[in-house]
Amino acid sequence: MGCGNCSSGACGTSTTPAGCKSNGNCNTGGCGKLDVFDWLSGMELSSVQHPSVAEIRFKNTRKDFYKYDQDMSPVVGDIVVVESSHGYDVGTVSLTGELVSVQMKKKKTSSGNQSLRIKNLANQEDIDRWQKFQEKEENCMIQARKAAKELGLEMKISDVEYQGDGTKATFYYTSEGRVDFRDLIKTLAGKFKIRVEMKQIGTRQEAGRLGGIGSCGRELCCSTWLSDFRTVSTSAARYQQLAINPIKLAGQCGKLKCCLNYELDCYVDALKEFPKGNIKLDTKKGRAFLQKTDIFKKILWFSYIDEPAVFHPLSLDRVNEIVEMNLDKRKPEDLKDFNLEPVTIEKEPDYENVVGQDDLNRFDQAKRKRNKKRRTKNRASNKGDNRGNQNQQDKKQNSPQAKKNNQGANQKKGGTNRNKRRSNNRNQQKQSGGNKKD
């Protein structure tokens, strides 16, 4: 693509972008948010005069239409300098040609910005200055949040956008009510020496500006292609037989997911054939209640009051037939007579796991073997250490100093033994003398 971030060089200096060499008409989604595929790019419209209006994309999802002179031919992906109410701004061309008029009608814009035009293609100096101010946005947002907290304002500043010339900054915030931010504007203007503009946005717009990954594993719809936000109600989840779980049904913005409306029309059309209300079937065995419904397979499961764990699958035609019988005050014998026949699915021959690569425990077995090897190594090392300690002790015992110490200890032991013997002999002599006197 012809964006300023591609590795092929500066794209704004040529009439054809040098990115993926598709003349700026591809829509890979990597160059910007909410890209529009130009399906008229490969058609020759010689009889139709192209409007001299281009769609310019700024930070995140902000877009606007600007006029340009006839001698200028901007291409999708070019970085251009446009006029602003105060100074100038820098943006990227996101759409040109006949499709611009279609987008203008869709957004209910009669013509491009009458007073503001595209000045020229941005040079390297303009791009460097623009990127320099973009690097300040994160720090500016942090300082603005601290200032709002110190002033006690109930607002959340989610994003900051600097103008291309750095003379103005727009602060996007979300709040449940109105906020008096006059003191905050004075504080920020004095701290950053710029013109400050505060703009309140909704939670869905905030999620679209920040972006992220949804529960489906893909990027958020509001930050990639969704431009109009329709109201989403819990009835959309009820029509699709979804459990009313706020944690699972809520998106990153805290509101109900926009994707609940994508398939709603198909479910509504399919439900027109089903009987309305809470369906109850009266039989001679008893009354049966509806437990589960498969809308697209047109299968309904019923169970009796006495047997709530036993489900009877019935087709939609069978249910309508029993409902008509109940209206005529007739009752069938049992729902088993109307049950669907169990479908037997034949197993297709599959490949045989000869090597054992599909075994989930194959890695655990390898770990066990490794652990055994480690244990044997540790035992061998411990035995070696014990042998080394014994050898060291033997060497110490066989040393001359150890022999002298052992001889001294033996002599001391012999002296003590002699003294004990002498004391014992004396005691025996005294005892024998006493006995003779008696």
C-alpha cells in the first residue's frame, strides 16, 4: 500500500504507491482503519467526470472530505497536507475517484469541505514533524488524566490527537453526564502551550478508536469496518436462543455486542413458521412442555411434567399437527408416536494412527523417561560424592598426623582403663578385709 509506514520508501512523492504495487486500490486492512474497497478502480469511466474531492483519514477512525485542484492527482495512501481552521493538518488519502461521491451520499454530505482544501503532498520534513508530535500524545494523555483527577472531574480521557503542525490537540473523553472542564482546559493549555479542544464520545466510539481483539479472536468490527452503530437489545439474544449472560454478551465497550444484529433477520424469518407463545402439548398421558428448540433444523424437544429428564424430539410439522388437534379438543395417545426416528450415521473409514503421533500423552511419556534418566544421573552423582568423601576420610586417617592422634587417644584410653582396674582392686581388698574382721 502507499502508506507512510511501508518498507518500500516514501510513497507520497510518486503518483503510484510503491507498497504492494496494486496502485493503491487494495484493501488489506493494514494501512488504516475502516478502509473502503474501491470496486470501481478497474473500470474505465471516461464519460464520467471524477469529482475533485478526496477522502482523508486522520488518526484512528476520523475521516473527512477535502477538495483539491485539477493539477493535483492524489492516490490512495499518499500523505498530504490539508488546511485547517488554525494552521494545517497532515492526513492520509483513503479514497479517491467516483466512489467518493457514493461515500458522501452515505454520510449525507452534499460536497466536500468548501473552505478547506488539500494544500500539497507532504514532504519528508512535514512527515518528521507530524511523527514528532504523535510521539507526545501518550504522555499528554497521562498528564491530562492526572489533571482531571486532581480537579475531581468525573470523566475518562481515552485518546489525544495532535494536529499536524502541533498548534492544537483534541482530547477525546467519555462521561455519563455533562462535565465543566473549563479549568481543565486552562491547565492543559498552560502546561503544553497549545490550543485545547475537548470532544465527548460514546463508549462504542471509544472502543473503535482504541481498537482491540474481540472474543471471536479477530479485531473489533467498530475499529476495522463498522461505521454506523445501531442499537442492540436483549431481544436479539432471545431470538437466537442465547443465554442472557451480560459477561458473554457484552463487548469491550461494556455494551451489547454489535454482532448480535448480524444474523438477527435470518432468525426472525425462520421463527415465523413456529407457533407463537409458550407451546404446550396435551396428550392422554399428560401435558408436555417445550424444553429446547433448534430453529434451523426445525426440531423441538418436549418433556412431560412427570418425566422432566426424558426429552421427545418432534419435527415442526408434527408439533403444528398436535397443536391443531388440541384446538379441536383431541389428544394423541403419546408423544412417542410422533418422535423422530434416530438417525444412524455410518462411520467413514479413517486413517489408522500407526506411528502414534495423535496420542495426547506422548509428551508426558518422554518427560517420564527424562525424569528417570535424571534420577539415575543424580544417584550416580550422589554415589560418586559418597565415594569421594570416604576416600578423603581414609586419606585423612592414613596420614601421619592422624596416626599420631590415634596413638595419643589409645594411650589415654589405656591409662583410664588402668586407673579403673586399680580402683576396682582396692575396693575388693577393702571388702575382703571387712569380712575377715567379722
